[in-house]
Amino acid sequence: MIRKLTLTAIAALGLSAGGALAAGGEAHVEDFDFSFEGPFGAYDQNQLQRGLKIYTEVCSACHGLQYVSIRTLGDESGPGMPEDQVRAYASKIEIYDDSIEDYRPATPADKFPSVTSADAPDLSLMAKGRAGFHGPLGLGINQIVKGMGGAEYIASLLDGYEEAPECAPEDFTGYYNTVFTAGGYPEQCIDEDGNHMYPGSWIGMAPPLYGEDVEFDDGHSNDLHHEVQDVAAFLMWTAEPKMMQRKTAGLTGVIFLAVLAVLLYLTNKRIWAPIKYGRKDD
């Protein structure tokens, strides 16, 4: 039975690997060094604030954050903005209020508005939703082995735009991205065995970042490599705003269970000691 299940699992992995290759080749996801990785990692407030600025000035034109409350920008485990700054930021956002059937300035109690005009996906859960779509052949192994998750995927995607290969026809619409594997692929770029000749595929979204798109107040570098990390970290926070509390609770639970296991072991030894050693002479 176990042997049969093992063979079935291996076959399923093989099919998944083959499907990933057919979908767009071996896309490379870079292992960025984020501060929140690992059991003791935490969000970098300055990085989250920089990511918020990139989202506000660049991404918010097409993408919303409809599941994120504006007031959470002041969370200590998040961007940690002062209350007055949160209120000032909210006042610059207009949301539609059904009670007055008109638009009004947002307050910290409101959520970020959704954006439907560009027919683009909401980014609230993007980092969490993309966590399993990377690694060798799209199997997500790097997420387990290296701790690579959705933030790495997003940063690599934003940094993965390149010139289209020579095999692409001139009238082929879209943009070539070495990480995205769910888009269209020209027949001219597929070899005789049905494999893609280049990693990634075509994506409908134009490159949103080029480097030096925004100016940071803290003087941090605004080249493309740093910008994609900052906005990816911010989107990771929008998807997992309670990550730090969850890590703390998990670590506390592990310590509690470890201490309890030791106490139970010692108690078991003490209870059974008279029986185990008292009958040696029988």
C-alpha cells in the first residue's frame, strides 16, 4: 500500500514538472534576502513605508488593496506610521460611500479602495497567493528548503522584464517576462519536442517599475533592484499583516510543548520506577 502511494506521488510530481515546463520553461525566481524571513524575522518598517510609497505613486493606478484597512498602516508590526500621518494619507484617498451615494475622503477606519477600471487583480493577497508558484519546475520546493515565498516571486517578476526573443513575431502582443509562466507563447518559440525555447512567457502588464521611479525621504537607493524588493515586502505585509504575532505565538507554543514533554517524561519515569526496578528480585 505504501509502495503504491509512493509511486503515485512520484508520478504526480513528474506530471506537475512536465506541465510546468510546457507552461513556460524553467522560470528563475531569485532568492531575495528579506528581513521577515525565518522564525525570528520581522518586517522592516522603513522598507514597508518605501513599499507603500511605490504602491501609492505607481501601482495604485491599476491595482487595489480592498482587504487592507488604512488604519493598519500605523501598526507597530507593520509600517508603523504615526496616527496623524495615517489620517493625512487616508484623506488623500477617495472612496465611494453608499450611504451618501457619492465619493468622500477616506478615514483610517476605511479600507483601501478596489480598482476595477484597469481590469487588474487586487494586490491584497497577491504575495500569499503566489507563494506556491515558484521553485524548481514550479513545485514550490524552494519555499520549504530556502524559505522563498510570494515576496520573492513578485520581486523577481517585476525585475524579470526583458527584450522579446528574436523568435517572437512582430505583431505578438504583450511583454516578455522571464518569470511569468501563465501567459501566451508564440509557436515560433517552441522546439520540435514541444518545449519552450526561452524561460517565462508573455505577460499583458507593462513593466511598472524602471528604477528611480520614486524618491525616498530616507535617502535609500531607488534603483530597480531595491524598488522591487521594497514593494514586494509591502505586498507581503498586506497579505500577512499578523505574521510577527503568529511567529511569536508559534515560538511560545513550541517552547511550552518542549517543557511539557520534559515534565511528562520525568513524571512517567517517577511513576513507573517502583514497578520497573522493584521486581528485579522476583
